Amino acid sequence: GAVVSQHPSRVICKSGTSVKIECRSLDFQATTMFWYRQFPKQSLMLMATSNEGSKATYEQGVEKDKFLINHASLTLSTLTVTSAHPEDSSFYICSAGGGLAQYFGPGTRLTVL
Amino acid sequence: AQSVTQPDIHITVSEGASLELRCNYSYGATPYLFWYVQSPGQGLQLLLKYFSGDTLVQGIKGFEAEFKRSQSSFNLRKPSVHWSDAAEYFCAVGAEEYGNKLVFGAGTILRVKS
């Protein structure tokens, strides 16, 4: 149980385009999902908390207009990186809350050329 | 401010040897503590968690961790390391008071030599 999936696993895009990443909880409902970003050889940094049916809460320094989060159902949250630039290249990981424990997706490697 | 310190960036142990990965935290609330493992290019897998009760917690893959409130520590241990344990290990802290958001340590890369 407690499986979280992400799609796509890898994406390469051109600078200026937008990319959507999906995060799904497969066998449980998650009112809260979290989006993290991980740069090479670094730890995970929380970007935002996604709440089903309401606006996401962004961490300080994260541009909400650049990283659009939608949590339209209890099993799906999406992160859209708008007008992506090379500095947005990173590993994006989502997690879904099962109470206090969080279960992580396998991550999405975004490369912006 | 909440923070998690993993003082060892890299650790190398021989297969079959014991392992201890250190984690210290600074948190302004009752902490819930976690250890996650990440293989290269993969997401995070939960090894174990501590919420309350017995301060020695058992996890998957033969790992255990001990919560020591007086030392603000939550060190991860394994009595005999296997080559497949080579990965990066992250300690994380959360609390209901902070909306269950997790703060992660910088990670410790474990190398296992045969």
C-alpha cells in the first residue's frame, strides 16, 4: 500500500516552454501533497504544499506564478513549470501524506535546454 | 528555526560491518522523526519513523533508530550492512504544528566495500 506515482519520469524541454508533472496516490486518498525540488548532490527542499480543493501554500522564495500547482482530486496533484529556463532543471519529487508519514513518488527529472 | 543536521556527508563501511548514521535536529515543537533512503535517480523510501512511545524503533531492511531527546538525536543503525544498502540516507523532521511539512537533512551517502 501507500504507492505514489509520478509522470513523466523524465522530460526534456526547450527554454520558454511549460511542463506539467503529475503526482498520483494510487491506493489511498491524499488531501495534502507536497512538492519538493532536489538539485544534484543536495537535499530535498520543500517548494509547496498542495491542498485538495484549495490554493497551494508556497514556501518562501518559490514563485507561485512560475510553479503552478493544482490539486483537483484526492488522488492527483499537478505541478506546472511555466516558461521553463535551464536553471529550473532539477529533480522534482512529490509526496502524499498518509497522516504524519509521507510517501514519496519516484521523482521527475526535468532538463531544460 | 527548524533544522536537521547529518554531520557525515559520506560514510564507507565494509560489507558485514555495523553502521551508524547520525542525525541531530533543532525543532521548536514536538518532533516526528523519519529516515528515508534514496537510490540514484529514484524517489525516497521510508525506512522507519518515530512518533511517540518506545524510543527504539525498528524499520524495514533490518534498520533501527533510537530517539534520544536529551541529545536531540535520531541515529540510524544496522548491525550488518549488505552491498545493496549503498544509497543516500536522509533524516527528516516534521510536526503537526508545522502542517506536517518535513525538513530534511543534507543526506549521508553510504558506500559499501566488499
